[in-house]
Amino acid sequence: MPVYLLFLLPMAFLLQPGTWAGEIIKGKEVKAHSRPYMAYLRIQRGTKMGRCGGFLVAENFVLTAAHCQAGKITVVLGAHNISRQEKSQQVIQVKKAYPHEEYDDVYSDNDIMLLELSTPAKLSKRVKPIALATAGKIVKPGKKCRVAGWGLTIAHNNSSSANTLREVQVKVLKDAECRDLRYNNWTMLCAGKAGKGDGATQGDSGGPLVCRGKAQGIVSWGPIDLPGVYTRLSTFIGWIQETMEGTPFCGPPGLTA
Ligand SMILES: *[C@@H]1O[C@H](CO)[C@@H](O)[C@H](O)[C@H]1NC(C)=O
Ligand SMILES: *[C@@H]1O[C@H](CO)[C@@H](O)[C@H](O)[C@H]1NC(C)=O
Ligand SMILES: *[C@@H]1O[C@H](CO)[C@@H](O)[C@H](O)[C@H]1NC(C)=O
Ligand SMILES: *[C@@H]1O[C@H](CO)[C@@H](O)[C@H](O)[C@H]1NC(C)=O
């Protein structure tokens, strides 16, 4: 059993007893560097290593899930095979982490965190921010989206991690399909199987749910099978802008619980 499992399991259990939370992916390997916003987060706590996904939203900010704040985070941009030291990779330390002030680790509510990079990323074809959802605009159920990650692959049925970036298609589901005590439709988005897939369709925690080129969600929690729960980004645009710029922002209602 690789060390990171010892580290990630407690985090997953915290979210959903008895199941994994958003660290499983099947899907297909993507063309190298075709998702230039993807960030691989190495998380170190003592001698244990964990992992999360994230995505570049500005030269000096990566967005991820608040539950990924479990140790010292190092950001890797421009990666495809994270087991290699690719020339395209930019390894950057985090200057400051901004988990949402109202992140609730029991209900996984407001599961969003901005990471300020110690040095801005050098933007290129292989390292580029992604556009975010429009504030207050609700993604319609049925919309086809994608989620990518270096998460555990079910294909490698022995708990090995994928070393190359993989992606699966999911579609946005009605809130009712994620009916759960903890599901809050203002702050969470429900998405799952698109068409006939086989098995898991969740990326790494913290990775983006991308619909028509825009990030609409952050992989947050859910059972090993479908559907999965994502942080609903359209609710947090104000928080993101405010946190990045330190400027007041008047957001849509329901920004906070
Ligand atoms: C990723 O890199 C490692 C180390 O070089 C290699 O063993 C592995 O096969 C690579 N993975 C893929 C899918 O190419
Ligand atoms: C199990 O994982 C190891 C790497 O940890 C890999 O070399 C091996 O091929 C995998 N076995 C199967 C059956 O997938
Ligand atoms: C994968 O794991 C399941 C459950 O542990 C087992 O039944 C199955 O035989 C495994 N498949 C492979 C290809 O190792
Ligand atoms: C949440 O549900 C309420 C009641 O069904 C609805 O009015 C509201 O628009 C929903 N909010 C979002 C962001 O989907």
C-alpha cells in the first residue's frame, strides 16, 4: 500500500464514512498538456504524502478544495506524467492558503480554497488559467462537463495512482439526485455519469469540473460510485474576487450559508 493511502483515507473518511471521496477516476488519458490549467498538489504532513488536484485561475492563484489543506502544499503546474520531471513542469511553493472562512469539515460545506503562489506562474501554452463560472448563473442539469485528475484509477485495481492526467465525462444532475443531509444546493453541485460509462467518474479532490471551457465546480465529496458532489463555483465568484483582490464585492444572495 503506497504511503499516500494512509494519509488520504482519514481525509476521505471524514467526508463520507466508509467510502472514498473524489479521488477515483477511470476515463481516458488526455493529450499531454491539453488541460494547461490543471495543477497537481503535493501535500506533505510529516513523512506522509498526500495529493490533490487544483487549477490555475490567475498567474498567482490556484483554486482547490478546502479539505486539501492537510499539510504543506507544493503546486506543480505544466505536468502530464507526475512521476517524471518534465521540462514543462513549474514547481511553486504556496505563499498563503485561503480556505473559505465558513468551510465546514463535517458537512463539507464551502469546500473551496485559494492558494497564493510564492512566485507567479510563467504562462505559456502549457500553463494557462481557466475561465470561471459566471456569478449567480446556475448550470442546467444535463450539461456535459469533464473532470480530470491524477487520482487513483480503478483500472489499476491495486490502488496505484495514475501518473498521467486522465479525464472523464460527467453531466450535471438535478439536485434531487444528490439528496443527502449534507447536500446544500447553493454551495454544491451534483454531477455524475454521462451516457454509458463504466464505474468511477471522479477526479482528484480539488480538481475542476469544466463545462464548455469554464470551471463550474471543484471536486469535493461523494461515494465511490456516482454521483459526485462539487463545490458550486457560480456561488463563490464574489469570494474568489474578494480574496484575490482584497476588494469588497457585492455578490448574489446565498453567497454564505
Ligand atoms: C510515467 O513516468 C514513469 C516514470 O518515468 C513511467 O514509469 C510511466 O510508465 C509513465 N506513465 C505513463 C502512462 O506513460
Ligand atoms: C499494481 O501497481 C503497480 C504500481 O504500484 C503496477 O506496477 C502494477 O502493474 C499494478 N498491477 C495491476 C494488476 O494493475
Ligand atoms: C479488483 O479488485 C476486486 C475486489 O478486490 C477483485 O475482485 C478483482 O478480481 C480485482 N481485479 C483485478 C483485475 O485485479
Ligand atoms: C436551491 O433550491 C431552491 C429551492 O428549490 C431554489 O429556489 C434555488 O434557486 C436553488 N439554488 C441554486 C443555486 O440552485
